Amino acid sequence: MKAKVIITTDQVKHLAKLAALPLSDDRLKKLVGQIETTFEYVQTLEKTDTTTLDETNQVTGLTNVMREDIIDDSRTFTQEQALQNAKHSHNGYFVVPAIFVAEDN
Amino acid sequence: MTYQLICGAEIHVELKTKSKMFCGCQNDPFHAPKPNLYTCPVCLGLPGALPVPNQKAIEDTILLGLALHSQIAKVSKFDRKHYFYPDLPKGYQISQYDQPLCIGGYLDTSFGRVNLTRIHLEEDTAKLQHATVNGQSVSLIDFNRSSVPLMEIVTEPDIKSPEMAKEFLKGLRDIIRALGIADCDMEKGGMRLEANISLTKDGTLPHYKVEVKNINSFRFFANSLDYEFQRQSEILDKGEIPAQETRGYRSTSNLTVSQRTKEDAADYRYFPDPDIPPLIIDSAWVSTIQQRLRKLPNQIITDLVSAGITESAAKIILQDPDMLTFITQVKILDPKSVRTAGNDLANKKIDYHQITPEAYLEAKKSNVQNQISANSQLEPLVRQVLADNPELVAQYRAGKTGILGFFVGAVIKNTGGKADPRTVTELLKKNL
Amino acid sequence: MLLDKSILELLTGYKNKSIDPVDVINEAYGQIDKYSSKLNTLITVRDKQEVLDFLKTLDSSLPLYGLPYILKDSYATTELRTTCASKILDNYLSPYDATVHKKLKEAGAILIGKGNQDAWGHGASTENSDYGMGKNPWDPTRVVGGSSGGPAAAVATRMCAFAIGEDTGGSIRNPAAWNNISGLRVTYGRVSRYGCVAYASSMDTVGPFGKTAADLAIILKVIAGPDVYDGTSAPHEVPDYNLELTKTPNKLKIGIAPEMFGAGLDQEISNNAQDFASKLAELGHQLIDISLPVAEISDAAYYILAPSETSSNLGRYDGIRYGNTRDLFTQESMRRIMVGTYELSSGYYDAFYRKALKIRTLLIKTFQKAFEQCDVILLPENPIMPPKLGDLISDPLANMLADLYNTPVSLIGSPSLVIPSGFHKNGLPIGVQLVGKKFSESLLLGLGHQYQQVTEWHTRSPQL
């Protein structure tokens, strides 16, 4: 028997904050229902016994893929290229409205 | 109420590899002539970019683990640590969560052992700075530093006093420098410190801890411990518990101020980075890295002292990898000159960035030759002075050694003030 | 039409000067002008004169000389913007090229446009696009399929000689079947992902669309291979896929799992798969019964892993270094990001993400067992025929179920070829899926080629 998944509006608001997604009330409401549907669906996995199984997060079977410590100029951008898609830039920097940050680093 | 200080440190060290952690961009954020010069799709977090880890950075971290007696992981991986901030281009930092490269380890100090929890490898963030542009308060972002390899060293709460903290941090820095993997220049942001501080009455670990950030030197680290000890004692004396929070150290006023409440572990939603296959670290690989384990600071000092250099000079040389390289080469070229060279280095008499050890030795040799030719002129003068003062010579030989000074002065006067006092003294002694 | 010809025919024609590549390019642009806006096939079209001028600079001996192609708009290109069908990247011009694009350029092929898709790969219909819903050229009131709907339709309507799509949970296979063309999901890692906007990093693959398996072989030979910029790219040598095609596969064991032909599958699609199997038997292959109880669990596992990974991969779109702000994500994309964020959040990670990783292990073992008994597994591609526009996007559950036969393959990283296998009584095309062991692309293409020598479904193109 599948338990009905209940996602609260508060939970969705919290998730939206974690995911930095600005949500209108309209969208929020719709999302609650949609997320619940998804979770009811994935809950079918509960039926399957996975206690003896390892996790596979890499299907390649590759290990120790690394690069040598050399400078690769072929990929390095000029300052212009780096900034070419930025909405706001100034004297070679990317610009955002001031973040209040205590003097870390 | 007497309390004991319980402190753990978290130290971030920028590795001085040639290239960045996950791409081939130049790793030189501090000296870059302009912002955003060393970027590429990977460290700029462009759509479609993929990370490939820097082998040297991995090996440098393992090397430090070996030097600090850590256990090297047999299986390690990189994980994604998620949070949003303008200095984090991908919206996640590639770091290590539950399978760090090095586990445990320790560094001994004269106050006792500081155990390590772990050492792991991650990428640095971009650099933010405040500015006012067109009357607006803004943050400027420079990605030259983005994705530079960063080692994170976490200690157990074994630090018990400000003095112990300083000794531990200095010792750690010396080892890192001796291994040649990082410069640990705090002014350039190459080494960053954070303290976790709490107080206990009975030695048990309390349920709170205060995190202190923005510590820019070992001295400030020690100061923050002093301040926190005071501040937390007062709170505890009142029967209250200090708030679990993050505080910033203010060097100008020498105190800490509250920044924000430290929630129980922000939700970073760690998961293994699917773009980076895992690392299998076998004993063969570890052995190769072990070969790089250069002599550690104490050993280096012992070697230098036995070569004739004074301990204080040796300690000065140890701080500067270029001086160390210089003296090592002198030792190979002309072991007999090590003592003089070492002392000259420590007394800043050698411009060792400009002059090669060979050139230095050449110059020294010709000086000696000049000395000898000077000596050949000097010696007759010395003999003359002695011949002119037979009674004083007799008194010297009878035990009045202080008269030597008179003779030295006389000889020098006769050379018009040009003779080297040491050489004169030696010649006098030779003839007396 | 010239573009009805196979790639080999075109290249041969160019060599012996019986076909002029300019004519082919002009024809392609003719089709684009006539149908692309109507069907919302392409998001950006390259300036024709620029293309013709570029053609003149190319060495005619290059392996793909003069062939016009379409890239799904999730590939970084320096010539044209890359939007991923989202307003967030509406004005994004990549300063670097994806490896697949670089390789095709080096081989002499010419990019002429970027194909419409479900934004960020989120969907199986190309309805989740900020640039208009993609319409099926066989019936423009119906969806074109997805998420690589645009590139697939472009091949079907002869807007190009071939196209490159991207398959995470079926995004090449689904539209290949619904457009009557051939599409290949490669072994995970066979083609470099560098420059491909990531959807689910552990399952994303870069693959070709073409009119035939033979066309796919030619393209695959150029784009496959290891890449130092992609740590998950396979180091395996790239076979000469063209040459391999000539080796007719003989007496293969074709595995058919009754579980996969059960409820939820349109009856005609099911019958069509049977017919296809019979044809393979006629060709001398053996039909074997196998067990593959994977459909439900793999779809559920996919809908944990994919949203989780996408919620992570989409974190970089903050509007600072490029693009627009995050409020512009579509409802469907927001749903996936939120679901993924939830699944990864503390307290739920073990129940969801870890569980899904274990299901993946189970699937790998299940398929391994099945492949002990057969060489190729025959599966349906889509459980349904293309729905009317608007139906699928409004029903998240239906959207997820559309991937039923695709997700098992995606999770294990195996290759899969989809080729046309017939028509529904409603006139719409049906495709079938052939799944192989890892790095068995040669075998799959050979089998597909063999089938296409004795059938003509693949020669049909939509009446526009």
C-alpha cells in the first residue's frame, strides 16, 4: 500500500530557497501537487529490496582519470572572452549588487 | 570558575601547482596583472564544461598526509557541495565529503600532540571585493582564483592554549613549506585560518562551539583564543551557554564579533561528482609519493648545524626555500664554505636571488686571494709594530692578552685604517 | 530531393563532381525556410551566405566535406547562440566549441542551425521549450518527441544531411521513432560530453540522427573517441564503423522480454515489434525469451537520479557571468529542480539518491544476466504514439511513463539503436529499439543496416 506523500507549502518554500528559485504563489501551489505526484511514483522503489546491493554512481568503471599539472593556454580565455556574456562588468570584473559579507578571505 | 580551552583549527592552504585544480589555467591569482585573465570554460562554470582533476594537487595532498602520519585513503573521490554565492560559478564547490584523501594524522608540539581529523582537497572560490560604481554599492568578482587547488586541514579539538596554537600553526606551515607544496603566504591568502573554540570545566566536550573566522595571522589566532576564553568564561559564569555561532576576528580592536548564527550544518546536499571517476590509491602510488618526502624542518636544522652553521642562522635559512636551495648547492660545490655561506645568508650579506652559488664562491675565493696579497704586505707591518714594542710583547707573552688590542690598532693605523682587523689579529697571534 | 540520398551517396557525388555541395546546402535552406517556423524545428539558423562562403574555404577531401548539419541547441558553438531552449540563455554566445562540434568541423561538415528541444533536456516531447512547441512533421497537431525533437525533425524534413542530438533518458531514441529516422544512443562515454550542456551527468550521451544506420556509422566514426577534457570519456579505440557495416551479422540471438511488452503498450506498437522480430528471424537470427523485470523500477530510479543531477547542474545559471535570472525557468524545469533538491537534501539522501544508485546496480546485474543468453535485446521504443500537443506537458506522470523503455538502458550506460520499423494505422511512424552490450555499436549498426537492406520504412519522409 502506497502512503500518500504530503508535501507542505513550507517545505516547498524551503526547497525553493535552497535551489534559489524565485516562486510566485501561483507556481508554488502548482508545484506542491506536482512534486507529490513525483514522489508517489518514485516510492514504488520501496518495494524492491536493495540491502545486499552496492551503489553504482559511475557506469564507466574508470578510475584515476587525472590531468598532468601543466598550463593549457589553448583553453584560457582573454579577459574580453571571459566577460563577453556578462550583463554587467566593470574594469575587467564581473559586477553584482553589493553582498553584505563580513571580511572573509 | 576555571575553565579549559578547547580549540580545533581549520586551515585552508592554496597549493602552488602550476595549473588549477580542474583545468589547465594558470594558478597564480595573486600576481595576475588584471582580473579574469586566467579563466576557461571549466573554472568560469560555463555551460557544458567538465572538470578533470590535477594529479600533482592530489599527490601534494597525499604527501602532506604522509608527512603528518595520516592514513591515506585506499578509495577516494570528489563530491559536489552545493550553495549559492557569486564567487561560486557552478553553484557547487567540488570538494570531498566522506572519502577524503587523508584521514587522521598528528603534529607534536612542546605542549602536546595535536591530532588531525582529516586533510582533503577542493577548489577555491573566486575573489569578491567591494566597490562603488556609478554611485552604487557593488561587489566585483575576479575568477583568477576560481578553482585553484585548496587543501583543507582539520584538527581535532586538541589545542589547549594560544601558545600551543602558535607553535602548532608554525610547525604545520614549516612542514608544508619544507615539502615545497605551498608558500603559505597569509598576506596573499595562501593560508587561511579558522578556529572552533569552546570552554569546558571538566574536560568533556561541550555541546556548543563558536567558529571564529577572518584570522589573518598566527598571532591573531592566538589573540582570538584569548578573547574568546574571556568572553565565553563570562557567559558561563552567569550560568548561560555561549551561542553556537560564527564570529569574525577584528584585528584593530582585538576582539571577535558575531556574524551569524551557525545553523546545524547547512544543507549542502553532497553527492559524488558524476563527472570525476573515483581514485584508487594503491601502495605503489603511495610509495612513489613517499619518495618526495623531503627532510622535515628539524632534520634540516640538524643537518645545517652539523655543517657548521649556527642554529639561529639555520632557522632563518629554513624559512626561505630559495636560501635553502642556495646553501644546498654550496654544500655540493664546496663543503668547506658552507659555514661562511650560511652565516652570510642569514645576515643578508648575499643577494641570493641575483647571484648563483658558483658566482658567490668565486667572489669569495678572490677576496681571500686579495686577503692573502694584503697579508703579504701586512705581515711586515705587523712584525714592525711588534719589533717597535718589545716590552709590550713581553707583557703579552707573560699573560696580559688585552694588549693585543693595542697592537691591532697600531697596525691598522699604519695601513691608514685599511687593514681587516680579523686578519691583523690572526697575523699578530701568529707572530706573538 | 538531394537530401533523400544517403551520406555515402552525397560524399561520393561530391568527389566525382556529380553533386554540388552548394545545391545540397541550398536545398536544406529551402526546407528550413518552408517548414522550420511552422514546425518550430530550429531555434537559430545560420546565415546562408556565411555558410556558402565557409564551404569555399574547405578542403574537399575531408571525410564529411560540405555536409550541412543541425546540432541540438544544448551544444556549445561559437558561431551561433546556445539557448538550450530556455530564455535563461536567450543571448548566450559560447566562447568555446563543444568537442563534438569541433570534430565535425575538422571533418569538413558545416553547422547550419541549432535544433529545438525540451529546455535543459527536461521532457519527451519538445513542448517544454521557450521557443515554441516542436511539432511533428508527420502530423503537426502532435508532438515531435523529445527532448531532441528539433534535430530529429530536421533530418526527417531534409533540413540537413544529419544531426546531433543528446540522449539522457531517451531523448534521441524517442524522437527518432516518432519521426521515422534512425538515432543512436551510444555507450556512455563513447562520445565526449565536453561542451554539451549537462542534464544528468551520469547518463548524458552525445549521439547522431540520420536517415539510416549506415549514415549513423559514418558520423559515429568522426565523433567517437576519448577526450582529455571529459574525464568520463571512454579510452577505448574507435572501430571503423563503416567497415564494420559490411560484416553482415550472422545468427545473432535476439532477446525478447515478455515483461516489456505488457500493459501500457499500445497494441499496434506491440504487434509491430513482433513483426520486426519475425523479420530478424527471416534474416537468420534466433529469437530468445529473456527475463527483464526492469521497467517500473528503472523509471522510478531514473526520476530520482536525473532530477537530482539536474538540480545540481543547473546551479550555475545565476545570471552573473552569462544568461538571465532563474525566475525564467519553466514550470516543468522548476518541478525537476525542486524534486531533485528534495531528493538530495539531508534526511532524504539515503532514501532516494542512495536507493536509486543501488537500483542501478540491480539493473546492471539483470541486464548482464540477460546478455549471457543473447547478443541484442529488442525493446519497444515508445509505449504510445505521439500525443496531441499540450497533453503530455500537463501530465507529469504521463511524461515520466513515456520513458518506460528508455530509462533502463540509460541507467546502465549501454548503447541502443532506434530505427524505423513500420507505420501505425493512423499513418504515423513506429520505431523499434535494439540494445547491445557496452561498446557494441558496430553490432547494432550492422544489424540495423541489414534490416534496412530488406525493408523500406526508413525511405519514407513526411508529406509536408
